[in-house]
Amino acid sequence: MFVPTHFSLPVIAAEAVNIFSGKKYKKLLFNKIQILIIGICGVLPDLIDPHLLLEARYTSWTHTIWFFLGFIIMTAPFLLKRKSLIVMCWAAVGLHLLCDMVSGGIVLFYPWGKSIGFYFFSPVYWLLLDAATITIGVSIYWLVHYKFSRT
């Protein structure tokens, strides 16, 4: 998948949590800056180790369980202060790996093991998927934050 989908999906998930939080507690759990941080975490594996060819993610150290565990360990000290944000950032990185698994696969335990995954989403549809997730992400972001800024 392309970067816009990796950014938008965690934003959509975070805004879904915001909707639940807003209805139940009359307060958003994530502010605008935190939503941006969550989106950036969603693209972090591609930002740290960019790859132009799809096959390059099979040898990318940022598309492994080791990177994911390292990210969790490095951000764990911030759990006490920003638990919801940190857990959502973990979910964003995990979602990136999961999305890449269903769009061609990754070598989760690189340098050991084989590619894990398949083409549930063919590359033919990736631009359409980008357009859909961006549209949904921007719409839900605007609606949630607009509604709560007016109350």
C-alpha cells in the first residue's frame, strides 16, 4: 500500500475512538496534534527506511517484528504520561505491518523466515484505496473536531 493509506487508516481508527469518547465522556481523547502524531506513526516504517520497489520491504528492517518491538520498548517510558496516545501509536505501526501483509507480504522475522502475507489488496487498487481512506479520514477528522469545537 502507499503512504496515504498508511497515514489515513490509523487516523480513522483514532477518530473512531474520539467519537466513542465524545459520546460517552463529552470529551475527545485525541486532540489535533495527537491525531497527526498517530498518522505519522502509521507511516513510520516507510519514513525511516524508504523503499521504491515493493520487493524492498522484504528486506526492510522497519517491516519486521524487531522494529515493532523496538518501537514499543522505546516509547513505553511515555506510557504513564500519555497512555492512550502511545497505545494508539503502537496500533498505528502494527496496522502498517498488517496492511503490508495483506498487500504482498513482509518478512516478519527478517533475516530469518519467509514472507508472510498475500495480495488481498492488489496493487491495481492501491490508488483507489488511497483516495477512499484519505476522503474518509479527512471527512471524519473534520466532522469530529468541528462538532466538538462548537460545543
